[in-house]
Amino acid sequence: MHGYSGDKQAYLTRLRRIEGQIRGLQRMVEEDAYCIDVLTQVSAATRALQAVALGLLEDHIGHCVTGAIEAGGPEAQEKVKEASAAIARLVRS
């Protein structure tokens, strides 16, 4: 079971909303909307995706990493490294 399983529907709803934002961005470009307006919407979509990513990361740490640490062994260290790598990817983006 994944850490986000309990919130799966909420994540899917948020991702569908973001998908709608992206379609709106495509329409704006097709209709030659003002550059700043497009950039504003890109920023909003980016923030929405970041919020999903942070939620998934929190769920992963709270469920997967915590479970591995409680179980001990080499998997615990691997899950911590995996979480650190995910954080590094989010910080770079």
C-alpha cells in the first residue's frame, strides 16, 4: 500500500483540476492571450503541481519511510536516501 492511498481521490481531483489549468493555458496561447496573463497562469499551475508533490512527499515520509525505519535493516537507510533524493529534485525544480 502506498502512503497516498488514503488520499488517492483527493490527489486525483487535484490533478484533474491542474489538467484543466493546462488545457486553459493551451487555449490562451492558441488565442494569442497577453504574455503576462499566460505567465500568471503558468505560475499558478506550477504552484498547484508543487503542492501535489509536497503532499506526496509528506505521505511518503509519513508512511513508507517511517515504516521502513520501524522495520529497520538496510531498507530503512535506502528509504531515507530515496526521500532525500526526492527532496533534492523538488528543490531544483
